[in-house]
Amino acid sequence: MDTDDEFMSTVSSEEDMLPDDSDNDLSGVDDFGFDDEPDPDLDIHHDIGQKKRAPYDVKFTVYQPQDIQQQQDVLVNEVNMILDISKEEAAILLRYFRWNKERLLEDYMDRPNQVLEAAGLSQTTSDPPKLEVIPGFCCDICCEDEGGLQSFALKCGHRFCVDCYRHYLGQKIREEGEAARIQCPAEGCNIIIDARSLDLLVTAELTERYHKLLNRTYVEDKETLKWCPAPDCQNAIECGIKKKDLPRIVPTVSCLCSHRFCFGCILNDHQPAPCELVKKWLKKCADDSETANWISANTKECPKCNSTIEKNGGCNHMTCRKCKHEFCWMCMGLWSEHGTSWYNCNRFEEKSGTDARDAQAKSRVSLERYLHYYNRYANHEQSARLDKDLYTKTEKKMVQLQKESGMSWIEVQYLSSASMALQTCRQTLMWTYAFAFYLARNNLTEIFEDNQKDLELAVESLSEMFEKPVNELADSKLKVDIMDKTSYCNKRRIILLDDTAQNLAEGLRSLYLSPVWLRIKS
Amino acid sequence: MSSSKRITKELTDCTTTPPPNISITLPSDSNISLWHITLSAPAESVYYPGKFGIIVQFPLEYPFKPPQITFATRIYHPNITNETNGSICLSLLKTDNWKPSTKIVTVLEAIRQLLVEPQPDDPLETRIAEQYKNERKEFEKEARAYVSKYAKGQVKFNVVDGAGAAGEGQQAGRAS
Ligand SMILES: [Zn+2]
Ligand SMILES: [Zn+2]
Ligand SMILES: [Zn+2]
Ligand SMILES: [Zn+2]
Ligand SMILES: [Zn+2]
Ligand SMILES: [Zn+2]
């Protein structure tokens, strides 16, 4: 078995190739050329993962709500002072220019009137907004004309009754989620409602939502900022990755809330597969869900005695309760053949060309091939879930374990590390199968499959240790084994990610991915 | 807030000063929110002298939500779906662009203008849009053929593709 040699050589070549940029990693994001960077002295950055950067790592910064607010305030104050306009107007101008201060100032200096008009601000600075009762007024929206009707108009002079204005604003803010670009209700008028007028017209509850939405535009308008998609998380992440970089790198970022996601497509971390493949793959799976449905079943029959066997942990090593037959959940093959040098569970064997001559046979092979990869993809997804369930149970038992064995909380932490490793590694393994579906067959991809196999073997054996009953888990020999296996799993994952990330970055994509499989429609 | 006052006002305005080439009827006296419009294609359009039935349904939230417009008469046009009760793509009717002070007259005028000047870059029927851009003669021929086949004589509002009497009930069901 040449795994160890390969392991060594991958690591050493890795070291040679890494550009030595470890010294400037903490210098912030300057090298991405952000022009609206707040003063670094404000100390509002939360840099994570800024150790030595691997080829699959990207630079990013997490901002919390107060950071986002502060960045906006700084810009609004600057424009407010330089241009001598109110803060409300400065904010409207900034939003109109998508928070590009430099372009705003440049354009404004050149032709202030056109800029104000285009942004929906008329030139005359006027008195504070107020409600008025105008004799003989008829509202153009509801056609109400009774005396004493309160009305409101923006600087453009288009006047409507207060009820209509409120209804209009309520619908825009509550239903349409609009804030930065709400125009005057008059046909063809592009004057934008400012925060002070809005405060006058709507309820406090709506004002709050309005300001929340305004805040969102700051993040949504900037290409380098994205919201963390975790439910209830209010942080935003800044990353300089451009759309055109996505075929060559998978920009996984991780929020302070611990959610890991792809900055390119916002989906959960899908390294090593690039965004476009993920999109293709998910579409294919959705289209073929019917065919593949049977796979998600939690039970299978023992290949030897046909008794029903339920999978309740993440591990693929199954032992039949009845006949003690040991087999692999994935390929139903003998388990004794796994974990040796000729372990082949991850690789799809292309049948020799002879029996795939006619179209029907070809389409059958193509389906089998897809199911091979889908099976393994779905299985890791499911196993990750099962491992997690198992951990929740184990966590309770850890407390028990401490009481009975006198181990400290720190001493039982190895179980939580093992669980974390299982989660991340399975997440990666899952996507290696989607990735492999689109791979060509050459020596590059053989290395990929070897890496995949090594990671999978490591993960399955850690998963198996993890399933042991609690009293056995306390055994110091097993504890050391679990700790070793955990760090080995993490190491194998890094090797796999390094290898694929480097090949993608070096533009070997065309060599790497099979045009045949990429052409598959869905 | 009731929309009936506004709709009544618009109906009165439309009857006292009718917009050119347009006639309005209410299929049911008790329902002011459903209008049947007969639009005579402008002479400068390829659809002349066709007469087109247009159904206007005012939603409950009108005028804060735009009216729903459908073409009861089939028409060969890049921005109108090629079917009975075809839907129409008009930027001023999109939620983001709709202004509550916009009157139905303006909408009808925009539709009339769309017959004169289709917008192939914002199509609902991509094939027709392509043809409009690249083979104008073919497009015009086909559009005229549709006019002769569907847009001649008395405008019908309830016909389900040649079958004659699909019934008022279905129409009302659709509209409510
Ligand atoms: Zn009103
Ligand atoms: Zn206005
Ligand atoms: Zn988060
Ligand atoms: Zn992605
Ligand atoms: Zn058995
Ligand atoms: Zn197997």
C-alpha cells in the first residue's frame, strides 16, 4: 500500500508550493482593494482562520450588526460634511451609488444637479416635512375629497392623503421589503422618500422595519459583503472573491456563529466541488429524485440471511444481528474486503465497451453510474446526520462518564472533537462524490480517488469507534485511538482539499473534468 | 380602504371622455371590478383592423396593487402569451414599478402602444421575439394570419379556443 509514501510526498510538495505570505495575513483585506474600508484602528474586525493559508482557504472578515452600522455612519458623516447636505440626503445619495463614496463625490463635483435628480433628491433644501390640510384637496389615489383631509407631499409637490400614503408605504416596506428606493406614489415621479418623511408618516413598528431594511441594503449593495445565511444570525461576511474566480476556487467562509458556507453561492460548505458543479449536481438530483428515492431508506436486508437490518449510526460496517455476517452498507460487499489495499467501494467501475453497444445499454450504464455517485453522496449526508444524533446521545453519557470515571470535562472533550471531525469530513466526502461524477478518467483523477478512499476509510473507522457503548469509551486505550483517528481524519481531509484546490487553481480544470459528464443536461 | 370610489371615478371618466379606439362594458352590473375592453388595433400597427378583447380585473387592493390584464382574443405578439386569455408583459404593471396614481387609461394606452411597437428584448414568447427581430416579414405575415383567424367581427370574451360556449361561470371563476 503506497498511501504513506503518497501522504509524505503530498505534504512536502505542499510546503514548497505555498507562497510565503504568512507575515501579511493579519494586515487585513487591503490587497483586495476595498475602497470603503473603515479605519483599521477601530478594531471592529473579527479575523478568523488567519493562520497559514492553505490553497483552499480564502481571506474573509466577519462583521457584527454594530460594525455594519458603524461603517455606514462613517460614510454618511463624511459625505454629509464634504458636500454640505443633510445626513438623510447623504444616505440616499450613498445608497443610490451603492455605497461607492469615491464615485459619488466625483460625479457630484462634475454635475451636482443631475446627480441629485437621478438619486431622487430635488435641489431645493426645504423645511422639515409636515402634514397639511389643503382646502379643496382631492386625493388622486382614493379620490376622497371631504374637507379636513390630512395630506402629505414630498419636495416634488405630488400630494396624497395620509391614509393612502401610509397604505402605500406599509405595502412597500412590509410586503415588498423595499426601503432604499421607495418613490413618490405619483406616476412617473422618481423622487425617493427620505427617512424623516417616513418617520412622520408611519408607525414606530414600521419605521423600525424600514431602518432594518435600509441597513440590509448596505450589505446587499456591495459585491464583497454577504449576510450569513444561518437562521437568526445577523452577521455579515466580507470576502474579495469575484464571480470570475469561482471556477478555480471554492470560497468557504465561516461565521462567528460557527456556520460554514460558500461565499460564492451561499450554500453550505461544498468543498472540493466548485459552485457550478454543485448547481449542476443539485439540479440533476432534483430531476432524478424519483429514481433515487429508494436509496434514502434506512433499512436493508442482510445479503446472507435476508433479515432486516437498520442503520442507526453513521458507520458503514454492518453486522447482522442474526447470522453475524459482516458487510458494507454501501456496496453490500464483504466487510473483510474493505479497509485493505484493494478497497474499491468509492470507485465506479466502467464496464468494458462491449456490453454497452446499444443506446438502451448505454443509458442503463449511465444511470448506474449516476446512482453509484448519488448513493454515496446521499449516504454521507445521512450518515453525518446519524453521527450527529449519536453525538447528542453521547453528550448526555459524557456527563455520566465524568461522574463514574472521575474524568474531568476537558478529558472527555475528545468525543466532541471526534464528532466535529466526522461532521466536516463527511460534508467534504459527500461533495467529493458529486465532484467525482463530473471527473474525467486520467492519472489526476486517480490521485483524487485515492485521496477520497483514504479519507473515507479513516472516517468510517472513526465512525465505528464512535459507536461504542459509553463504558468502553472511557477505556484509555480507545480514547487514544479515537484522538489519533480524529487528527488523522482531519489531516486526510486537508490533503484532499489541498490537492483538488491546487489543480483547480492551476487551471487544470479542463484536464480534470470530463466534458462528457459536464454536457449532461440536468 | 375601499377601492370602489376610485374605480367608479375611472369608469365615469372613461365613459364621459372615451379613450381613442377603446370601448368598455361591464359583464355584470353588480361587479364594478371586472371590465371588458374592446380595443381596435391602431392603423399604424400590423394588427389593424383587428378588434381585441381585453379583460381587466381590479384586485381588492387596487390601486395599491396593479390591475390584472388578460387578452381574451388570441394575438401573435412577442409580449403576450400565445393562448386564449393570454397574459401580457408590461413594465408599468410589475409590482416594483406600479404606482397607485396610475390610471387604467394609461395602462390601456401602453397596451395600444405595445401593438404598434413590440418590445422583443423583454419577451414572453421568445420564439416570436426572435422572429420579430430577424425575420420581420415572416412575423408580420403570421400576425396578420392571427388577426384574420381570431380578431375579426364581434369580440368574444368567454370562448375557450373555438369551442364556443365554455360558459360565463368559468370566466367568473377565473376572475374572482
Ligand atoms: Zn387618498
Ligand atoms: Zn412626486
Ligand atoms: Zn452566522
Ligand atoms: Zn458555492
Ligand atoms: Zn444475516
Ligand atoms: Zn463497500
